[in-house]
Amino acid sequence: MDSLDLARGIYAPGRAVSGLTIRVANKPDVLWRIFKVFSDFNIGVLEAAIPTFMSGASEITLFFIIDFTSSNVSLENIISELRRIDSVLDINVLVGGLEGWVFNTVHFPLTVHDVRCIILAEPALKGMIETLRREMGLGGAAILFHIGSFIGVEVAGYCIKKYDVKDLMKALALMRYLIAAWGWGIIVDARFNIEKIKIELNIRGLWECSVYSGLDSSQSHFFRGFLAGYFSTILNKSISVFEVKCIAKGDVHCEFVIEEK
């Protein structure tokens, strides 16, 4: 799979780069017409932020970082050409405060559908996990589990309300897509017994365990708690979760066993 860079900005010293915010009407051809202008004038698109077109929304704000170093037209001419598109309602130029930098500071706050979110890169995530473990030992691992469990309960409640998830099959299918879309990990194998309420999951690249290597014990506490909270809410039963394989120990995947207590 290809990774998705969520830097929301770029550093290109010595290049003619600019950020453009373009407010457009929600019409089927508007994106094609904007990209055609960029193509016609040999404009490189270094980043394009296109928010989800929500049903019923009449307009939306797009953000582009463009590179016109190889173009023979000015930024002003590009903007003039874009304004000729009838679906384009407004255009603004975003100038970086530091030379060579352009960041998308227009789209705020960040949301996943209608729920606010933030971006925490691996150094921040690793710092939080290691601080809890260093300062609190086994108690830190327990706190991570309970935080994950609370989040699992909240996510399950949201899924029940928004997506009408009420059974194990649908809950598992939705979670497979959600954790991949959120960048948590990829479920590569799922085995389950509905009658006994037992699930086995193999997950590749689980973020919580990928920050470690060469250890002799499983390292998932947050995600293990998430699974417990998520499935206990969906199934309305007490659930236990065990991590029996872990990439932090050198295993190919993290493997979890989820079963009724």
C-alpha cells in the first residue's frame, strides 16, 4: 500500500510556490476545470486538499499548493484564468511566514466526518507512551488500556448511532475500514466464531507496537483496550482481549484474541 502524507504543507526553497484557497460551488465539473487550468499553464500541483463534499453542501473551500517555477505566466494570470470558471466563487493567496514554506492553515478544525480530530505524529505518540511507562511502570500500561477502552466504547457508540452497527459481522467489517483509514494498522486476517464469541485478528503495522523492536513482551495496551471497549459495547457483553503475537517482539503481525469473559 502507498502511504498518505498528511503534512498539510511543504518546504520548497528556491521554488516559486504559493498556496491558493479556492471557494467553489458544488458542481460536478469544477475540479476538472481547475486542474485543466493548472495543466494548460504548466503548473505543478504539490498538494491538493479537497474536503469531503457533504450531501446538500452548496459550496466548499479547496486548498492547493502550486509550483509555477516552470511556467511562463505569473501567479496573477493564473488567478485571473481560474476566476473565469463560473463555479469558482472566491480565490485567496496564502503566503507562508517563512521563506520556502507554505502550510494549509485554512482548514481548521480538522474533522473525521463531523467529529473533531488532531494529528499526532509518531514522536508525540511514542513520547506519551514512554512517559507513562517510565513514570508509572505497570500502572502506565494499565492507564493506556483504560484510555483505549474508553475510546473503544465511544467509537462503538458513535458507530451504533451513525451507521446502525448492531451485530458482530458489521462491527468487524466497519472496524477493519476505520482503523486502516485512521492509520492505526491493517487487519490482514480475521477469524471468528459467532456462537462462542471468539475473534482472532492479525494486524499489520499497528502504530502502538511499531515504535518498539527487539523486546520480549507484547506492547499493545491502548489498542488492546480499544478492542475490549469496542466489542463489549457492540455485543453488550464483558470481553477479554489478549495480544498473543507482537511486532515489537519480532513477530510478523500483532495477533489479538478477543473472547467473552
